[in-house]
Amino acid sequence: MANELLQEWLAKGEEELRSAEYLATMRHPTPDDTICYLCQQSAEKYIKGLLFLMDIEPPRSHDLEELITMCSQSGIDFSFILAKLKILTKYSVITRYPNELNITNDDMHMALQYASDIKDFLIKAITERLEAEAAPGEQGQKYRPGTSAI
């Protein structure tokens, strides 16, 4: 059951990132603000997956920095992704309203890259945690995007 719930968090994050990547292939004008929003949402789901794995109830928050701070007891060094989280956080709410943020195509491409970097970082952290928690002599399960295996 626990692995199923973790899988749901990660699958939702993967779905949102794939949706953002697909929208980015549209001919101009691309929906840059929507893509940035989906990138933030994807990162949020991966962080909440890690929180879930740590037995911490993920709060109803879109602040990626706040969420990653909740993961601090994991012993993981998040310095590689902190600046990226800060940038993506601003897309959580403001992109849902007109004329609030002047998002450019460059911003959209940066958000896609940051979301992908955050996903890769967190999948590695989650996989390592699962392997460390595996019983001695057993190999931990790895998350494989696009599958139900965790």
C-alpha cells in the first residue's frame, strides 16, 4: 500500500512534466505560463513523494522551499536544487491569473530544465532511500518513470 501511494505521487509528477514538455512542442504562441505552472506542480509532487516516503504528511502548500525544508531531516544536501525551487515556486499561483507575470519563452525553457533537474535529483534521493531501507541482502526497488514499479 505504501509503495502504491508513493507511486501515485511520482506518477502525477511525471504526468505533469510530460504534459509541460508536450505543450512546449506547440507552434507559437506556446502557453508559456501554463508550462511553467505544470513544471512547478511536477516538482511539488516529487517533493511530496519524498515527504511521504519519510512518513511526513505532505501539507497543502505550493511553496517548494517550505516543502524541501520539511525534508531536512533526511540528511540529503538539497543545495543543488534550492535556487531552482525558488524560481519554480513563483509559478505556483501567479500563473493562474492574467497579466500577473510576464513569462517569456526563455522562462518556459528554463522552467522545463529546472523541473527535469529537480525530478532527477529527487528520484535519485528516493531510490537511495528505498535501497537503504531494504532488508539486508535484498535490493531496494527503483522508481522507473512510466511504469508501476517502485
